[in-house]
Amino acid sequence: MNKSELERKLIENGCKFWRHGKKHDIWMNPQGKKFQVWRHLKDIPSGTANQILKDAGLK
């Protein structure tokens, strides 16, 4: 999955960017749970993208 597609999906579902980390961006879902998204990869492996969506509460 492309990083921009993943971020678009997160925003559409109410998640918000919280801050930059060293290697990851930190996002927050609508319930306040924080999760990480790789910052330096253009294409995120499908298993990792699914885990990010699960951490965000979207799966």
C-alpha cells in the first residue's frame, strides 16, 4: 500500500496526525489511542499496513 493512500484512509476515518518521531510519524485515532506509521517508506508492506489499520481501530 502506498503511504499516501494509507494516510488518506486514516484521515477519512477520523485519525489525526499527532507528531513526528525519529523514524515514524505518530498518529492518534478518534478514541485517543496512539499508533506509529513509518515515515521514510514510500510503499508500506501489506502486512504492516494491515497492522497499522488494526492499531488505528479500522479493522
